[in-house]
Amino acid sequence: MMDKRYDAKAAEAKWYQTWEKNGFFHDDPDGREPYSVVIPPPNVTGILHMGHALNQTIQDILVRWRRMQGRNTLWLPGTDHAGIATQNVVEKALKKEGKRRQDLGREKFLERVWEWKRQYGGTIVHQQRMLGNSTDWQRERFTFDEGCSKAVAKVFTQLYDEGLVYKGNYIVNWCPRCGTALANDEVEHEENHGHLWYVRYPVVGSEKGAAGEPYKDYIMVATTRPETLPGDTAVAVNPKDERYAHLVGKTVILPLTGREIPVISDDYVEKEFGTGIVKITPAHDPNDFLVGKRHGLAEINIMTDDGHMNELAGAKYAGMDRFKCREALVADLEAEGYLDHIEDYDNQVGHCYRCHEVVESRLSKQWFVKMKPLAEPAIAAVRSGEVRFVPERWSKIYFNWMENIQDWCISRQLWWGHRIPAYYFGDGEVVVAETPELALEKAKAIDPNVMAADLQQDPDVLDTWFSSWLWPFSTLGWPEKTADLDYYYPTTDLVTAQDIIFFWVARMMMAGIHFMGKPPFRNIVIHGIVRDAQGRKMSKSLGNSLDPLELIDAYSADALRFSIALITSLDCDSKVSKEKFEIGRNFCTKIWNAARFMEMQSENAAALPAGEPYGNLTSDEKHILWACDKACRKVNEILESYRVQDGALAVYDFFWTEICDWYVEYVKDSPNKSVSLAILRDVFWKALRLLHPYMPFVTEEVAHQLGYLGEGETIMRSEFPRGYTDDEKAAWGLSQETYDFVNAKRAAVTAIRALRAEYKVPPSAFVKVTVATDDPKAETEAESLKKAMRAESVAFVPAGSDLAMPSKITDFGTVYLSLEGLVDKAAESKRIAGELAKLAGFIKSSEAKLANENFVAHAPEAVVAEARRKLAENKEKVAQLEKLAKLFA
RNA sequence: GGGCUAUUAGCUCAGUUGGUUAGAGCGCUUCCUUGACAUGGAAGAGGUCAGUGGUCCGAAUCCACUAUAGCCCACCA
């Protein structure tokens, strides 16, 4: 006996264990068509959030569906070592002990990180199991495991040998808190309410003025960053700016320092902005850096790597925090009469995407990847359609970025990450090799006397994304030639949110094509971001996050998954609130109760072999089989185009409306119960399998409870329903016509129920019903109509008959509710008048349409025919209603 | 500054190549507890599809402009 209530927690724990233990998530390469997906690896420091839940639910739906279709399926899980994020977490822990990473030293610190990973790194991996992910845990990978690390070293070396990796002294984004360089896209720009300081730079040779105005002749410079002033090596004007043409070539005095700097002209300067004169600080601004290169200016670095001023900023400011220095320096400028005035000014300021510290532009030696040569074939692969974005519009954004791609700064001044395989020796010689041994070989080729101990490995590590961009093939064994790599690469689908198209998707495209010769996936499926009910991004600081684990606890994983699928649109972001997950929970309950009904009825179900013709079927039986066939085809078709939401709707409607609301109600009073139940069993089993990708646990549990599956079997490897064959449909006498006939019958039932409600007939009361119709089939439905309408009797009279009783006109015929003296003539007359008015409107519009020659000539035949039919039908309805109206007048 | 997207019922959203009288869930109204299920059932109310103009026999759907909202990219100090 099934329990009255479904115990989701017990079922979910039990089935996940069973699936994993029996290896149901695992396939080995074979002769079948593969379907492979790699999971976007979450940070090893991460905890499961709604974004993961959305992303992974979509993937698991696709994966389970394909697996049930018989494809050899791989969904590869894993985590990302997340350089900065993880290092920050461990450093924070150290801080509590009053230590810094420098106190431990590199090796000890890395031991601590690995220790941390062993202890806490499994959190998210455990949480993913709660979702029901059918990921192949036997193939779980980590971006910092041995295999991935080999791949990283190999890739770096190869790119270096090809001249695509180079080291250069460039201005980079620098996070003073993390103490490392950041790539451009690791910087988040935020609106900042700041100021524009107007500072006077005296022209050399001008006379000293009165107090408060030290020099008579000066030029005025506007800046948002006064603290960088000690690093200025020029001021610049636009070459076309006539106001300042006379100044170019002259020299001005840098306030507070007394240093003399030239006035130069450069197109970069906007005449309209500020005063039209810019201070140039090549070591602390990316634009100024380029201007400096063009004009051969000195680069003066005035800051330390932790955001303090150094001695080059001047003795007074050395050691000062950069923002403290700004205040101090502005105060000094004012005191000395250099500050003209201050304006409020809003601009965008870059922040570290990890710790949110204000990013500093800073000159330093870093490693870069030349991206243009890698980007070109990656652009071509999408242009040619070899790789497809779903929805397609994301390709535009991809092209836009790829066509304006900048070189990628890949070195990070961290300890946690893949160490750069570059080795220095002798007098600035460098070799790059996959291992220290190979490096030594290369070094010996340059200088035979070099010993292993002479080689100094580059202290920096690589950007985390430098391992993630290899994920689709490094996880399959590359650079080894493995069977997995051969079979599962390229992967089929990549499912991810829009926010990592640049970080990750675009770079995987480049690496895949460059190292494997083929793009890493065929379809890139981009879904929206989960937002709160107000449309805000979910974040810890706002406290508006929903915790998927809490939702699973409250409603079950199936409920979470189904609700997410139902509210997800690939085209836009989804707003969610806790109540939305009740939909899934309620659906779960509905499935459970429908299953209980079947169990209770099971003794009535004769053992009819599935697939055999059932003999003479009633119209309701044909109807459910036809609806089931439609649902199966529809769901397959929908999932083929990744419309996970539409699939959920289709199966929800089929299960709830068709099976539960109508067919189960029919079965209760069916004249030949054993056949009706056998059909229900068949249809129910198909419905369970259609639902399984969305709600894996409850479907598995019910499938076993109802005996569809035996010990050791699983729904996740049973066949995904494709609908009935033409032979079956013919044998059972299914047709669109029968289907429509039953829909009409339902309309008649609904009409009587509405009349009962209007006339307040108690639900317990039996009524007399008369149906006016000429359809000879109608009479065969008398029994089922009686039950559904709760009628004492159903009589049939010819169409066009009119009785002085409340009635509604339906596709089935006109249904009359016999009330024997209870008829409210006035109310009925009013209702009829209302209906007539409505019909008059319809008739008018369809007459106008049919009178239009162009409509008849251009519209598809079916549409015109339908319009004609509808018009005739409405006219008939009007005639009938007018007769009735007289009776109630 | 450049690019993208959205605007449909009180709320959240569907609406597949333009084609009958625009749908769902939640919420709301009325009624219904010995019935598989009140986490349920039945019947309802509720929309000039943001606005204006255009193309077309026909527009929620295609085009243009306007309004509003949001996102992404970008070096205006």
C-alpha cells in the first residue's frame, strides 16, 4: 500500500544513492550516438545558489531526456580551483589566527589550501547531489588536478612556442587588496559620486603672484585622481585646440614637486571635457600609458602593490594610503594656492570582482596571450553555423566582443594556481617547458653548464580561466589520446548563463579550435539570471537570495526542479519568490495521489497486454490515447529546441487536465473498467516517463510502487515515450475527429455544470438533462454524460427543438437543464440577450471578413473554411437563441 | 558614447514561421470535506496585447518613431 503522503525526503535520498551506486549515471564509449555535456564547474569555495539550481536543472532535464532516448550520455561534473576566491577564503581563516600567508611561506600556505579543499571543497559537490543531477561522478574533475594541470602546462608551452604567449611591461588592473593583476573582465565598473579637482600648473618662467596665487601664468588641469599627480610626466592638449596651441612645447611646473614637465598635444584629449587640458600619468592610467608611449614619456610608479604611496610620491606622502594621500594632497594644493575649485562629478570606477576593492591601474611585467589569431577561427565557427547560440541573438554579443578582443593578461601574483612554467637562469635567459626536467634540457641547449638548481621558476600563477578554457577536453584526458576524448569530444551542448560568455564560453571556443581542431560544443544554450521578486539580482549583501537547499527541504528537489523549469525562459531573466515553488510541490502531490488512485483500482485492472489492440474503445478512451500520443510527440519536439519551459507546461497540462481532471473521472464510472484501467496504466506510465527528466525522484518512486519497474530497474534508463505508431492508432480507431468529438462532449458537460451553478442546484442533486442534436453518435454517450453531469436522465431530441428551460449551445448540441418550475424567466431572458449580443459581434466580424475578396483569395483554405463554418454555426446559434428568447419573454 | 532586450489579466509570465472569439499559474468571487488528492474539485470575474504611424486581405506577432524599464560593452581625465 502506498502511504497517504509522499515522503519526498526519504525517496530522494534513497533513489539518488541507488542510481549512483548502480552506475546509472555512467556510460562507456560504444557504438551509440553520444550526447555529452560538461558542467560549468562551480568554484570549489562555492555553495549552491539559485543560479546553479537553474543552470543544472536545465542540463539535467536535457541529459536525462537524451539518455532515455537511448543516447550514450555523459554529463561531466567538477569544480574550479578558483584562484583568487579560494586564496582569499584561506587567507581569511589565517587572519583569525593572526597570520598572513607570508608568515607561512609559499609551500606551507599551499598545504593549508589543499587541506581546506579536502575539508570543505566537497560542499557544493554534495549539494549538487541533492538537486538530483545525473552527473557521472566517476569522471568528476578539478581544474587543479593532475590531468588538468598537465594540460595547462602543455597549452602554455605550446602557445609560447607559437609566439602567442608573451611577457610584457604593461599597465594592468591591479587589486591592491588581493595583490594581483586582474584581467579586464575581472574588473566591475560601478557608478561613483566623486569630484573633479581643478588644479593650476604654473608655466615655467612666469612670475610669482600675490599670496594665494603663487604664479600669475598658469594652465588649469581637471582631474578625478589628484593623488596621482606626483606621477605626472606631462600635460596634454588636443592638437586642434586653438586655445592652447601656443602652449604646446612649453614647460610647466608640477605643483608641490617643483618638477618641470612638458606640454604635449595628443588626439586622445577631448577639447570639451574639463578645461581641455589633461595631466598625463603614464604609470597609473591606461590611456596615459598609451599617450606616454607615443611621446616617449617617463613612467613614474608612485604606488606600492598594496595601494600605498611610495617614496617617488614624495617624502611627505610615502607610506600613505592612496585615498588618505588624495585628501592630504588636495589639502596641500589648496594651502599652496594651486587648487582652483572643485566640482561634483560622477564617473565609473573599477572594482575587483572578488573582493570589491577599488582597482588601481598599475605598470608591471605580466604574461599575456595574443588573442586575435585565436579569435578569428572562433568567430568563423559561429558564423558558419558549425556552432550555434540558443537563443540565436547571443551570437551578436559574441561577435561584438570577439571582434574587439584585447590581449589577455594571464599572470596573477597569487600562490594558489597553476605556476607559470617559465624558468629563468643566467643573465635573464628564460625557457618555457612543461616540466622542470624538460626546462633543464632546453636550458642546457642554451648553456650546457646550467644545473637544475640554477633554474628559477616564475613565481606567478595563471589566471583561473586559463584552466577553465580547456575544460571540455582537459577533462576527457587531453593531451593523452583517450577513448573518452575520441568519443565524447566535441561535446553536444553547453548550458550556461549570459554572464560568463566572455570569461568562459568564448575562450573555450578558442582553445577548443586551437588545440583540438574542432569547436568544443555544437550548441551554446544561454539562459537568464535568477532575480528576486523585485527583479533585483540575488546577492548575499541584499539578503534577497533564496537558498535552493532550504527550498528542497521545504518542498523537495522535484518541486524545486519543476518550478524552476516552469518559470524559466531562455529569453529573459526569471523573477522568483518562495511561493512559486508551491506549483512544483502541488504537482508532486497530485502525481502521488493519482498513483494512489491507480493502486486502489488495481484489482479491477485485468491483465491486458500493452500494445495489443484493446478492441472496441469508448470515445473517452480513444481521447486519452490520442492526447497521450500528442503529448509525447510535443515534448520531444519542444526539448529538441531546448524549450524546457514549454515542455514542462505540456506535460503538466497533459497530466493534470487530461489524465486527472477528465480521464480518471471517467474511469471511476467506466462501463468496461478493466479496459479503461489498462489504458490508464499505459498512459500513466508514459506520463511518468515524460515527467522523469523534470521530476526524477517522484517518478521513479511511483514507477516502482505501481509495479512498472522491478527490483534493480530504473525509470532513468527506460525508453522516453515517442507516441503511438500509426498501426496502433489505426487499430484503436483513434482520430482527430474522435478527439474533437470528446472535446465537444466535455463542453456540454461544462455547460450543464455552469447552469447548475447559476441556478444553485445543490451538488448532491440529480438533474434531468435534454440534449438537442442530430449527431447519431451523441446517444452512445448517454451513460458517460449522465455520470459527468450528475444527471438522473439524459434525453435526446432533434436539433432545433426548443424547450422553455435554461440551455447552453455547445459544439455537441444544445443542452437543456430541466428545472421544473424553478426557471427564473427574467434571468434567463437576460442571459440569452447577453449571448445574442456577443454572437452578433462575432457574426459581424466574420461576415466582414468573408465579404473581403482578398481574404478569401489570400488566406489559407483551412482558415477560410473555418471562418465559414464558424459563421454558419453562430448564425444557427442565433436562430436557436431567438426562439428560446420568445419562450422566456 | 555604442550595443542588446523587454513592455500582454491585480502579480509572474506563455503566445513556434502574421490567420477562428489572446492563454497558464498565483491572487480574487461563489459553491463543494464519508469520494486518489482542500498541497484538492466545480463554476466565474478580470486584457482596446505601452503609445503613434506604416506594410498587409488580415498585426500581440513584421517595420519606423515615441515613452518607460532593464542589461551588457566602452579609456572622456
